[in-house]
Amino acid sequence: MNVSPSLMLSSVLSLLPHVFRTSKISSVSWNKYLKGQLACADYSGMVAVLDMSTGDSVAEFEEHEMRVWKVDFCPGNAQLLAS
């Protein structure tokens, strides 16, 4: 199924306010191995992994005290996430 990038971006943006209610998004990363998973981070230090097919949050982490500058999936292990 081919989906236009603008449609995908629109879908992503519509889901983010449900997860990040109080802070601006600082980083976003697609999982290259597990299609449909998106990691997002915000200025308050929260990191979340979203399932784009359902719109649900798969995991949420609040390990940082301040802004998360970058979030990315590990190229060697799709289950690992760095922030």
C-alpha cells in the first residue's frame, strides 16, 4: 500500500496531541525495521513509541528531567531505543 508522505505526516500529527499533552515535540524517529512504529520525544523529557496502525502508545518513558534532544531506534536491534 502506497501512502503519500503528506497523508502520513497528517496522521502522525493527529496522534501526537493524545500522547504529548503538555509539551512541544523535540524529536521524531520512524522504526526502519518494525514498520508502523514511531518514537517521539518532547521538551519535558518524555519519550513514547506509537503504533501508527492503531494510534496507541506502545511504550512511554519519563527518564529525562529536561528536553530530549534526539530519539532513534538502534540499527542493530529494532527493539532498542536511544534518547
